[in-house]
Amino acid sequence: MDEKNVNNYLLLSVVKNEETNLHKTIKSVVQQSIRPTLWAIFDDCSTDNTPKILAEAEKKYNWILYIRLDNSHQRDLGLHLAKLIKEGFEHLIKYCKIKQIRYKYLANLDGDLILENEFFEKLINELELDPSLGIVSGSTQYLVNNKLITADVDINEPSGGHMLVKKECFEHIDGITVAYSWDSVLKVKARLRGWNTKRVNEAKVFEYRDVNSAEGYWAGYMFRGKGAYYLNLNLMHVIGKGVTYSFKSPYYIGIAYLYGYFLDYFTHKEKINDEELSEYYQNKYKSIINSWDK
């Protein structure tokens, strides 16, 4: 069969202590109108019933690979997570090469999501319609005070938690870069190389928790600040974002963001070792200012 006519995709999830939600996530993937060719789930040293849930899923479905890690002790949303994502995709690609498994797309999925049944089919159709489109995701919904809210995000900004990438795009940008906000870096590299990115609002995802509150809002926005330092965002840009965050509830998130940034700034922590990306983030504020004039 011609690979161009195969809508197969590889799916990767990195999870830790997700016993509350994981079985629902697995069920929503099983019910997809187009299932993944292979789903590798990396368990980052869970201490709850996550290993049991994954072992049962692997036994039941021959397209699920459960991989238990034993070198981590706490949830880390920064460089550690990016490293696991990179290693996970490399493992999947190598496995498919050995087994001669064809695929056209690569996807990432967080372990606390429910996907509508045609989620990946809708994303694949979107990529098929536009040859220049390299990365897509769905639209995230979550509950706030028992009210269903749709995340207000720019249509050109796919979510890393449920992202689908064309194989050609993935290879063109040399895969995953180990960095804070690895998904943002992935999108930037794709756009710098001529690929378009898109959030497909018709493809719905339900998230059990706000992504920024997975470890509490303070920790979530502190990691954002640390990421801003690592990626070399302009100092005035960072201060502007911190002030803007301070007008959003909970109002301490701006302080958490700036704390994370300056914690690494004053201790001279390592920055991203990629001149192209470093220059892009240093000058990102210019594109924002230019958009105001339009």
C-alpha cells in the first residue's frame, strides 16, 4: 500500500500518577474512529495504580506499549518532561523501523483527557486538506464552577497536550527539542521552516483540570517563568507578561511567573543552546508590537 494513502499515526503519552483519569483517556482512544497504529505510554515512576491500569491495557490491546521508567521521583513539567517526550518519540520511531510499521503522523496525548470519537479523524482530515499545514490540535474544554469553558487560544496555536504532527514536518524540524515548553518550541521551529500550525475548533477535547493547575497555579506559572528565561525572552517582554498575568485570577500568578524567571536569571541558569530559537524568542516582542499596528 502506498504510504501516502495510509492515515496511520503513532501516539505517545507520558504519564505520572494518573489513576483517577487514565482509564477514561484509554477508553476514549480505544473508541476513536481512527485508532493509532501504535500507542506508547511511558509511566514516569507512578506511585499509585497507574502501572496496574497500563499493564491491563497493554494486555488487552496489542497496539498499546507500556513502558515503565524507574529514574524519576517527582513530576517535572520542564526539561525532564521534554527529555521523556523526545526519548518516547525516538523509541516509537525506532520500533516502527524494526517492525517495518508505516505511519504518516505522530501525536502526543496527555493522560487526563477525554477525546470525542472522531477526534483524530478530524485532525487528519485537516492535515490532508492543506499540504502546508504541519501541526494541528483540537480545542480544549474544561469545567470551571460546574460550567463548561472552551480555552480561549489563538487559532494558530495548537495545544501540546493533544497535538498531531505530519511525519514530514517532524523530520524537517529534527524532532523534539529538549527545552522548557517543548511544544511551543516545536511549533516555532515548524513555522520558521515554512509550515503552518492550527487549532481545529471542531475537534473537541475535555480536560479534567486546567493545565496550569496540574501542580497548582503557583508551580504552573513559575515553570512558565523559568521557561521564559531558558528560551531567552526579552526582559521587558517578560515583565509585561508578568504584569498582564497579575490582572487575571488567581492574581498571584504574575508574581509566580516573574519569580520563576528571576530565580534562574539571578542564578545564571543555562539557556537554550540554539541560536535560531534564542534569537526568535529574544525578538518575539517585536512581532507582538507590530500586530498592534494592524
